[in-house]
Amino acid sequence: MDDLIILSEQRPTRADAVRNRDHLLCVARRMFDAYGVDEVTMSAIAHEAKVGKGTLYRNFPDKLALCRELLDQEQRELQERTLQRLHGGGPPFDHLAWFMNEVLGFVWRNLGLLRGEGGVLPLAHPAHFWWRQTIRGLLQPMRPSLDIDYLADTLFVLLDPRVLAYQRTRGYGLDRIAAAMIDTARRLLDDAAER
């Protein structure tokens, strides 16, 4: 009988290890924002954070893992803000416009991180797919007779990091993109309602 007991006692994370990890994330974020993800090396992060490379690599095996952790933190905050907002009630289109602006801001701030080490996280990534499902859920009560899935995909693609990176190279500013994106959503919904 004793051989059926599974010990799942995990050692708690040491406070200094948590502090090191948080410090590394802060330093990496600051350096990525200042110099760009592609220009910052793992060695430079360790040096700036005043830790050994072993400490950095124990926490993050490569730069892509570091980028993903920074994105994950901000994505969780976005999800929490969204849930709070949606529980507050209000017009669905206002929630849709707010959410799309929040995701746009997330992508705009994090274009370098979303590219990671040379590749863009695909829209099919679970974090991005949550954006699509949230858009779909907000569209459903507004126009249940529409092809909600297609409309959700159409609006979702406007938030693709590759699209936004391209628009940035065209000189479009964040405010212009946000206004045009919400106008596009409104027009798609209005046109569908007229049919």
C-alpha cells in the first residue's frame, strides 16, 4: 500500500529566486524598450541586471522564453481588466471598441516581443486566439443573425502584429489606426444591419 503513495511535495520557490526573476524581467523590459529586442543579448541583460549568466539561463533558457514571459504577464493583466470591464455591464459595441483598443495598445507596445527571435507568434497562439473569442463573444449579442465567426475573424486580423508592424512602416500612428479600426468595426456592423 505504501508504494501507491505519491509524494508531490514541491520545494517552495525561494524569495531571493523570485526577486531575481522579477528583477531580470524588469531589466529585460527596460532594455528591450530602449534598444529593441533584436539588439539586446542575453549577456547584456545579465550584465545590466548584475547577475551571472547562469542565473539568467536558469530562469529563461533563451531570449524567446524571456519575451514570452514578458508577454504572458501583460496578457494576464489584459485578461483581468477585460473581465472586470465586461462584468460591469454596458453597451456591447462600447466593450468591443474598448477591447480592440486595449489589444491594439498591447500589440503596439510589444511588437518587438511578439517577434521574439525572428518569428511572429501566430494568431493561432492560445493567447491571441483568446482575443478572437472575446471579439466573437462581444459581436454575438449585437448581430446574432450575421456570420459571427467570419466577422470576428475579420476584426481579429486587424490586430495581427504583422499587419500593425506593416502599418507602422507606412507611417500610421497609433491614434489613426485605433480610430480607423473602430470605424471599420462600426461600418461592418451597420452595413450588416441594413441587409
